Amino acid sequence: MTDFFEYKGYIGSAEVDAESFSLVGKLLFIRDVIAYSATTVKNLRVAFEGAVDDYLTTCAEIGDEPEVPCKGSFNVRVGPQLHREVALKARAREMGLNEFVCQALLVAVSEQANHAVQHLHEHNITVQLIGEPEVRMTTAQTPLQWERKIGAGYQH
């Protein structure tokens, strides 16, 4: 299910106006405000396509270049600290900042981004019970594994 239409490279919204009991939409990702409405979803799609065609015709008639949605570049304000960290990480990977950000965005919108990411790390520790030899283990081991290593006296 989607809440938008696509036609001739343009994307339009599809929303319910509860006050007027109608369906409304507008062209997305352009500065010009181009809106349309209808009483059925089928007619809203027709109105959307008509709005795109009218927009393109009007631009041609007045000699303006129609805006292109999502043309491939946008500004992102991230703050100086994040900018610095991203620039350093990109440099460490011998990549340009643009390439690094593009790869990060690809990961964010990929199927893998919908899965939970688990951050794992471990610490090496040494445990010694009084009167027993030292036992080395990691925090990646489970409490049951710890209990087997250091004996039943381990409390978790």
C-alpha cells in the first residue's frame, strides 16, 4: 500500500481531508505548490496526472524550466562535530565525503536497515575466588559458562 502516485517523474501525495470529506494531494519535492483533489481514489489519480500535465504545459507556455523532484543533490545540516567525525571516517576509508555519505544512505534505506543492529563487544577479565586459581574469561561468555569455569560459587 502506498500513499503517493508517480507519473512522468513526479510524485504526488494522496491524503484524506476529513473536514471536506474529500481526497487531496499535492506534487511532492518541488518548490511550486501544485494541488489537486477528488472524491474517489481513482479520480484522485486522474487529478494528479492532470495536475502534472498542466504544470508541464504551463511551464512550457511561459518559458520556465519545470522543477525536477529529487534531482540528486540536497543539503544536509549535521552540525560541526558530526561533520568532522564523518569527514575523518571517510578519510580513514580513503573515500570522499560524498561517496561515504552516499554509501551510508544506501545502507539506511536497504532491506538490512530494517533489521535490528546489535553492538557486541567483550572485555577480558580475570576472576579469582579465595583459595582457587585465577580463571580468565570474557564478558561475551554467558553466566552459565562462567559458572562452569569458576565453580558453583559464582552468583549471577
